[in-house]
Amino acid sequence: MRRLQHFYRVGGQVMLRIPARERKKTDPVAKGTFVVKNVYENGNVLLDTGSSEYRVNIRRIFPY
């Protein structure tokens, strides 16, 4: 299995996808926008949420 190709760069803006099991039918599908602070080789990115930093997999984010 190959890693998912990504094009995220430091300073870019992304939205964070909320999993279906954690939201109701009429709730928004994503939160955002967040700034990418770091991109890791293993497919994770570090997001700046304002008050804290949050490390997530690239499968949970999409470009703004």
C-alpha cells in the first residue's frame, strides 16, 4: 500500500473534516479554517487552531 500523495505546504489554509460518527445529520461537515504549521513525512500535518496546535492525518483535511 502506498502513501497518499499530498500538496500541503506550511502556511496554507485547510478545513478539518468531522467524521460522520461524531456529528449529527444537520451539523457541518468541516471546521475551519486552520493554518498548516508543519508537514511531516508520515502523512501528518500540524494545524494552528489559535489557542493550541493539533496534529492530524492528511485524510482528515482538505484545502480551503
